Amino acid sequence: MKRNCETCDQPLVGRAGKVYCSNQCRAAASNRRRSEDAGERLMKEINTKLRHNRFVLQRHSPEGKTTLRREVLQVTGFDFRHFTHLYRTKQGNTYYFCYDYGYFLLEDEKVLIVKWQPYMDKT
């Protein structure tokens, strides 16, 4: 019984349970399944926003600690609704992080941008 690759329809050679003729066809099938799944598309969209947010924070705070107007982040497409985790200080301040860069909302529409520090792991 001859079988063909599920992706490109080429004849399969090798073990009995083989489904794809190459790693490229296997990856293409996986990518197609993910693109058809609404949950996978949502995760990709959110991760794209998180990566963009991190890039914006990193670009505006190369030294790891900077204060600037909130409007500067908004102009670059920063989305304040998306962040990976929170860090709460002993004083009760909440920092919103996008991976290793975070921000703290200050008064007067300002934002303090910080880079994750080792001491933050302890809380």
C-alpha cells in the first residue's frame, strides 16, 4: 500500500507510520493547523503586542531607568493593556512588566521605565 505526504502528496519512503516526507512539510502542516486555530492566532497577536511593548520600553530606557511622559509611549503604539507580569514593592507600588522591562505610572501623566533587577525575584 503506497502512501503520500499529507502536505505535498509526494510518495512516502521509510517507516510505516510516516506522515510527512520532510521536516519542511511537517512544519508547514503544523503552521497551517496553528493558523486555523483561533486560540493560537490570539496568542500570536498578544505576543506580538508584548514584544512591541518590550521593544518600546527598551528603546526609551537603554540605561535601565528613565522617566518620560506617557504620551511618548502612546505615540509609538505602546499598549498599556498588555503586560507579562506585575511587581509590587513593599510600599505598595505596582510595576507592569513586559518580559524584562517594566513601567510604573507616575503622577502628571509620566511613566518610570525600569529593567528587571535580581532583587525583584525575592518577592
